[in-house]
Amino acid sequence: MGHSVHNVDISKLLAHTTPYRYQGPRSWSTSLQCTGASTPIVVYMLTNRDVNNICAQHLKRTKLFFYTLVMCVCVSKSFFSLFQVPGAQELVDFSPVYRCLHIYTVLGSREQFENYYRNQRRKQARLVLQPHSNMHETLEGYRRYFNQIVFVVEDHILHTTQGLVNRAYVEELWELALSKTIAALRTHSSYCTDPDLVLDLKNLIVLLADTLQGFGFPVSQLFDMMFEMREQYGEILLKKWNLAFRQVLDQDNFSPIPVATEEEYRQFTSQFPFQDPELDKLPFPKKLPFSEFVPQIYSQLKEFVYACLKYYEDLHLSSTEIDDVIRKSTNLLLTRTLSNCLQYAMKKKNVGLAELVQVIINTTQLEASCVYLEEFISNITNVPPDTANATKLYGTSTFKDARHAAEEEIYTNLNAKIDQFLQLADYDWTAAQGGGAPSDYLSDLIAFLCSTFSVFTHLPGKVAQTACMSACKHLSTSLLQLLLETDVRQVSMGALQQFNTDVKECERFARAGPVPGFQGDTLLLAFSDLRQVSLCLSLLYHSLSFLLASLLLHLSLYI
């Protein structure tokens, strides 16, 4: 007969119970062998209370085991092999689970323990999958959250016990964990404003996904979520580069870059693809046609491409897909961010005509560099630019739009300057005779226009010609308005002579060709209406004078 458990200290019994690893049903014994007792204690001699005590203490140990096992995602197999980190069986003592499973099996209550184990793990899953409110603030917060999902433990239990958990249960638990994890990541990642943190988080999720995929768990939803996160990452990058572009534009002096030596020249041309055979022939010192924001903006564009590429690494995308998304992101940077920054730079109060002229020159150079930017993207993605259905960069249209906006600003600013000079006009419409020389305000205005158009030498020909023609037309129209104002009730011959002198000065300016490229007297046409009105008034004045003289003569004959 075996001894009753009432004669044995249960704690000693549990402490001396021979530990083992479950190898299948055939290895189960029908008794608990105590290493400290000479006689085996047969299980069927135990009372119900004794059985409950044994099970309660084992369950207590198992609960402690459960809470040390907090469902976590362990590092990938490659991580294990790289840093020689031990596996799950070396990191975790599974003996409490094995012992409890053995006891319940011997007692015929295996199903009870299986249900208990699975329910406990489900509860733990729901608890640990609730993220901390500040998880999004640091990468360590995400790492701690991921480290609470150790499905490697479930995989180990699945393969070292028969029936305690099965594949269906593990997959069900994984689906629960996956849905909650993705929901938590979507919520918390939306608070991230640091592109480096988003990038580190992506790398952490890739590590998690690759690890669990290696253990046979489906992880396609994790990769789908990371592909969704690219839009958020892209928006954060656009905000970062918006600040970078504005800083570059704010610090630029909008003046051609002076280079004193060959070394300086090579330094700038290495940053920006610029070639000008005519400039190469000139001796040092010399000036590059563009200002410093051109090579700096080009460098920022390349840095943006690199930042985009970093995110798409390890997402199992093809080279064509990576090339496509990078080009689309770069197009957004060009058409939205850079375009707005250029508009902002041109609208600033301290931007004058010289700065606007430099903007046109700079955007012309950047437009020409777009072909090199296309090649740069193709080189890092290994996708030829002439690939069918390849996304094209919109840089050309972006810089054209910026240039057209700068041209409009030049026309507007020129007209505003002309109006400022015209406000100084003070014609005496009743003067007995003209001064014989152009009005002072007009002489100053002509000098200003000559100085301004001399800066237009580096502009594309049509831009300079259009600006000059626009200024002359505005001047002609404004002078005509002075003559036809409603408060001008009478005009003396002396006033007409002075006005005609000013018109001749305008025509002299037009004939001098302030901007090359006009054919013949094309620029004179801007003042044709003004000349006709002036002539008509002069003829009318002479006609009236002649009629008045004739009338006086006839009247004198009758007196």
C-alpha cells in the first residue's frame, strides 16, 4: 500500500518532483516519484483535498510562469545568430507548465488545464496589447511594447507539448494580437513628427514581421500597414524639407556666386551639374550666373531621395515599385513644397527687381538640372529612366511656373516703380512756354530704367524684351492719363511743348535699345498712341490759334 499524502509535506513533494520535458503520452507515469521518499506515492491514494492542494500550488507556480512569459515578440533568428542570444528554452523555464500539465493529465483533468492555460494567455494578450499612452514619444516605448509579444513561447509550447495548444489556437491568438497591434501602431505612429523615429519604427516592425514569419505566422498585414505609413512618413519629410528650403532661401543673397580659384569653381560644379564652355574660357576671378541657393537646393533634393529610399528598404518591394514611389514623392516635393517656398521667397517685402531677376536665372538652371536628377534616381534604384510606364519628374513644370511667377512680379514691380516716379510729375498746364529740357522726374525715371535693364543681361531674351515692352507701354499709358485727367481744363502751348519734349525723351530711350533683340523701331510702337495724341493737341492748338488770329483780323477790318 502507498502512503497517504497527509503524511508528506506537499511543498517538499513539489520541490522534489522530478523535472522532465514532456515527450508525448507514452512518457507519462501514473505516480509521482519523490526523490526524498523510499516508497512511491501513488496518485489514486490521494484524497480530493490533497489533489486540489497539489494542483493549486502548481497553478500558482504556473501563474507566476505566465506573468514572466508576457506574450512578446522575440528577436529574429538572424538576430539570435548574430549576437548569439539563446533561444526560448534557454531564456524561459518551462518546467512549471510541463509539471502542471503532467499532474492534470495523470489526474484525468488535462482538458481543464488546457482550457485554463489558453484562457490565461488570452487574458494576458488583451492586457499586454494595450499600449502606454506615451508609447509614441520614443523608440524605446515601441520596443517595450513589441517585447511583450513573445509568440516564440507559444511556438515552443506548441512543439514541445501535445495538445496543450494547437495550431488553430495559436493562429487565433495571433490574429487577436495582430489586429490590436496594428490598431495601436496606426494610432500612435500618427503622433510622430520626427522622420528618424518613423524610420526606426519601420525597421523595428520589419524585424518583428520577419521574425514571426520565420516561425510560420502570417505577417502580410504588418507589411501593408508599413506601406500605409509611407504616406505619413512622406508628409513628415515634406514638412522637414519645407523648413530646409525656406532656410536656404532666407540665407541666400540672390547674387551671382564669385569664384576666385579653380578649386572653388570645381567645388560648386561638383555640387551642381553646371557646364558653360564660355564661362570656362574666362580667367579667374569670375562669377557663376546663379546664386548659392541653386547648388544647395539641388543637394537638398538628392538628400530627400535618399531619405525616401531608406524607408522602402526591406519592405520586399521590387526595384520598379521603389523607383515609382520615390519619383512620386519627389514630384510632391517639387510641385508642392519647393514651389510654395519659391513663391514665399518672391512675395517677401525686401525682394526687389535684382532678386527677382536672380530667381529667374536660378530656376532656369534648376530646370536644366532635372535631367541629372532623373539619372540620379535611376542610378540608386537601378531602373532605367526610359522604362515603360516610369513616372516622370515634374521639375520642369515646377521651375517654369516659378519663373513665370517671377516674371509677373518683375512686370508688377517695374510698373509700381514707374508710378512712384510719375507721382513726382508736376506739369503747369498754363505755362507760357516749355522748359526746353525733359522734366526732372522723367530724366530720373529713364535713368532708373536704363540701370534696371542692364541687370537683365543674363535673363532669357524674351523675358527681358517682354519686361522692357511692358514698362514702356505702362509709361506711355500713364503719361496719357496725366494729359487727359478731368481736372486739366485748359492746356497752354508752353505746356504742350514741355509735354512733347518729354515724349521725345521717351522715344529716344526706346530708340537706344535698352534691351537687345528688338527689330527696328518695335519698341517705339509702345509710345505711338502718346505721340499721336500729342501731335493732335499741337495741331489743334495751332489750328485754334490760326482761326483766332484770322477772326481777329477780320474783325479789325470792320472796325
